[in-house]
Amino acid sequence: MKTIKIPAITLSILVLVSGFTEAKAPVGIVIHGGAGTIERSQMSAEQQQQYEATLTDAVNKGYQLLAAGGTSLDAVIAAVTLLEDSPLFNAGKGAVYTWDETHELDAAIMTGQDRKAGAVASVSNVKNPILLARAVMEHSEHVMLTGKGAEQFADTQQLELVENSYFNTEFRYEALKRAKQAKQALPHQAAVLTDPNWKMGTVGAVAIDSQGNLAAATSTGGMTAKRWGRIGDVPVIGAGNFADNSSCAVSGTGHGEYFIRYNVASDICARVKYQGKTAATAAGEVMRELLAVGGTGGVIVVDPKGELSWAFNTPGMYRAKRNAAGTVVEIFGNQNEKTSN
């Protein structure tokens, strides 16, 4: 097992890529809790323990389903739902505030064996948007639903609805106030590089099951202080979320506008499928190229061989992976990967 460091274009940021492969496509899962300016010096030991514990719980929950013969779809949904229920990440309970001091959430799911997909955008009263995205995929004739219509559909699916205030958290409100004072919506390239407390907290999971089927799930509260119904990359299939059994499954986190413009998730899988590159190599290339044009963030990837990989061009990314070789949980960009059984 090794970590490959790829030099980036700007100072102080590296694209970090790591992965490991086992023969015969074993079951495995990778999760993330967002990429951004995450530095050891800015995080207390207690905070680090909280993040690592939640990441461990989520990756274990997904892996246990896979080990018991469950589907990759069920595994990624279970992991992302757990992360949505945590206030630590910018998804579900921990969603950031819009400019108008409300919360608008997005999510997407995709299965690799049939390329079915479901996505929701700008929902305000659905406790777990990833469950609604799955319902769109499985119980509607559509791929994406938005706003009030999506919430009406959620009600027909008997999904749990909550008041928008359920998503309120003090530290997200403080972030909103800082963003308003700066008179700009985050993330912005300059803000990401200068604010040591800024994190892109989108959550996601990708997995491969015992049948060799891939799945990807992603959920987010979007951009702090977003306005005018802004929708990011997460619900845009191929941008922030993608799965295809013939190539790979990807979940992304970062500056959504760049992920949309450069079709990040599907670009990675296209390089695997048409250029014969490994998932780790393709992910590293795309994230390095994205940084060169000003886009920051990270991705997690799994391919049909069971290779579990991640790549990011920021100082850190909340991440974890597990397969038969063990579990890896990391936050910072300069960690030496260790596996625990």
C-alpha cells in the first residue's frame, strides 16, 4: 500500500492519490466528508476524534452490509444517511445556510449495473435527501426533482419530513455571518486558500458488492450563503456523482461550478474505460487539471476490480475506506496511510 503525491500548480497544495487493489473484485467501500482547508494545526484532538469516529462508523456500516451479501446501493445509502444525520458535515443535519438564512439540500444516487439515477435539488424539509434521491430513482419515471415538487413526492413516499430549523447549527450560522461580512458566497478560490476554518463538507460514498456492481451516492447542503436558487454539482449526474460497471463509480466534493463545467465524475470514469487507466491515476489527473483552472476539491473512486481510491487538490479531505485488507481513516493531506483490521 502506498500514497502517491502528484505536484500541483499552486504553492502549498498537493494532489494526493492513494489506492489499493485486491484480486477478484472484493467488496469494498470508500466514503468522504468533504475536502478543503483542513489542517492539523486548526483542529483540536477532540474535534479530530469526533470526525474520525463518525467516518469510522459510516464506513463500517456500509462495509458490514457488503460483507453480509448486501448490494452496493444499500451500502452507500447506509453510509451517507449516517453522515447526513451528523452535524459535523455539510449535508443533512449539518447543512450550511443560504443567504436568506434557510437551508436548501441536494443529493444524488446512481447504480452502475444499469446506470439508473435519482437526484433532488433545493429541498428544505426532507431529513435525509439521499433517501429521497433513491425514491426518485426507484419509484418515479424521472431522474431529478427540485424544490416543493420534490418535497411533495417525498410525502408520497412516506419519508421523514422536518422543519427547516432542524438543520440549524450555531457554527454554520457563524460561517454565514462571516460570508455575508465578506459580501461573497463561499467557496471561492481566494476564500478557500485563506480561511483556515473553511471546509467543503459534502458527503459521499462509492462501493462494489459481491456481484461486482458499483454504486455512488452524494449529499450536500451546498455553498455557504448561496443565493437565487443556486444548485451545485451533486445532483448533476456526471458532475459530482456517477457510476458505471464498465468503468468506475465516483463521488465528488468541492467547488461545484467547476465540477459541472468539467464534468469531473464522468471524466474520471471515461479515462478508466477508454484510456485503460487505473481509477487512482485517472482521479489524480482530473483533480490536478481542475486545480490548474482554479477548481478545488476531491473525489473518491471504486472500479470493477475493487480498487478503492481517492484524490484531492486541497490541504485535506475527510475520508475512509474499507475492504478485506482493513480500514483506513484519514483527514489531513500529509498522512501516511495505515490500515487497521
